[in-house]
Amino acid sequence: MQKQPTIRDVAAAAGVSVAVVSRVLNPGSGPVAAATRGRVSDVMETLGYHPRTAARELKHGPPTTLGLLLADVSNPFFARLADQVVQEAHSRGIQVLLMTTQEDDQLESERLATLIERRVSGIIATPTGNNLDTWKKLQDMGTDVVFVDRSIPALPAVDVVTINNTESARSATALMAAHGHRRIAIISGPASSTTGRDRIAGYREALDAAGLEQDELLIRSAAFRGAAGGDATTALLSLEDPPTALVVANTAQVTAVLRRLAHAGISIPEELSVIVFEDSPWTELMTPPLTIVRQPIDLLARHSVRLALSNPSGKTSGKPTVVRVDAELIERSSVSRPKPRP
């Protein structure tokens, strides 16, 4: 693990005295040639030296702030996760600095730069899947990083907290098959995300176990932002042999899917059985009440905060922790046996 740079490291690398570096850091405290100032600034950037925050930590002791970098708090799942993380951190006397990426790589890079500057105790994040060098830099600096909900396979050393996505989609699909459905569709997250891939893998496992044919036309991926789930629903309904059952394994797209079904006049479950990965209270108030996959957000938050604060000394065992918690399939009234087709 790389040692956090000091003002002496900057001075040595720039070939100047500590006093010169101090003058660069404190404009007006003394003359510094423009070329020297530029060289010192370049060295600080290369070494990742952030003097203002470092000085604040030396004065006030160990940091007491966690960075929480989430994809999109307009997504009900992430909004509830943020709330639970804040509660869990507060119970430990820790503040939370919340930022969002909007699933944008550039925004993620900018947010990470800010968190590096702030020298937060640890970072809990739902990564976009890129900015690998920055994530590695954080680890080299001794910052605890915990990926929640999804991971980056190219960064196997990062701690991960997630639900058992494969099993949750498998159990939802298996329930449809147990009710006699043979044309079961799934709308999941993008295939570029571990969440999307794992849920589709679970769906395929359930079909194989039930002896059902896998029709690629029944597998749809939708982004975590926007309303692409509605278009995926229309495409499924337009098939020559449309599905009789649908698993919506993308929480962000649940409302878009249900809205499109309502506009199409599809009756649930008479014409289409539906299971959604969403446990907001309104799912129970629907007509009929929806069968859901409930994700244990409180456990995701608890494990994430624990891991993000487990390394206050900056030392690491080198062995990542992967926590997978089980989701709960709650049966209500949106799944029934399919009606015979003419």
C-alpha cells in the first residue's frame, strides 16, 4: 500500500525546500518564481498530495466522514439505501458526504476527485464500471472502498456488498414456472453491469431447471436511468408469441413497465403474471397487490458501513470481503396460472 505523501516528499521530488512548498501552499507568504511554483504544483498533483485536508486531519485527529457515491437517488432503491447508510453511520458517530454519478463516468471521476481531496475515512459506492485507475489510487492511498449493489470484475481486491442477484432472479422465475408458465420474460439491468448479468444468469438457471426453452427474444436489458423499460415491455407484447409472465428485475424501470402495461390494457395476472424487484409500500396497494422481490436494504447498509470503517489504521489484509445477502420473494396476487391460448 502506498504511503500518503507529505510536504517533505513534495519538496524532495520538486528539488526545493519545505519552506518553498509552504509558500506555494500559502499565496502571499513569500516570493516564489513562476516556474518553481508550476513545478511544485505538478509534483503535488503527481503524488496525490492534498494539503488542506491533510492539515485539517492533523489538527482535528482521525477523519469522521464517509463518502457515499450512488448512481441515482431518483431510483427508489438508492434513495432508501442512502437513508439507511446515513442512519447506520450516524449511530457510529460518522457523517456521510453523499454524491451521485447519474451513471456517468465523467461525473464519477469528478466526484471521486472531490472525495480524494476531502480524505474521507472510506467510500461506499455503486460504480459505473470505469475509472479503474482512480479506484486503484484510492486503495493505494489506504482509503477503504466498498462497492454496494454491483462490482467491477477488473477490481477483485475491493470489498463488495450485494444481494444474491442470481438466486433472487432464479427464485422469481421458478415461481412463474411452478404456476405453469412456459413463456417467461425478464427485463433486467444493462448487461454491462454485474447486477444485470447475474439476474439474467439466475433466470436462465430457473428455465433450465424447469426444462423450458430459452428464447433470447424474451430477455431484455434496460438502462438504470430513463424509461427504457417501457419500450422493452412494448417489444415483448408485440412478439408473435408474447410472454404470459414477466419478471421485472430492474427496480429503476418498474414504474415504466407498469405504466406501459396499463396503457396497453393488459390485465394482471389474467393476461400477464408479473413479479417486480421493488418493495415500496405502493406495490401492496396496487390492484392486484404485486408479488415482489424484497431487497434487504438495511443489511446492505449495515455491512457496507461496517466494512468502510473497518480499516481506520490504513492497513489492509489484502483479502477482500464479499457479502451476499438473500432477498425475499413475497407472494401476493399478481401471479396465476396462464390461460389457455386459442
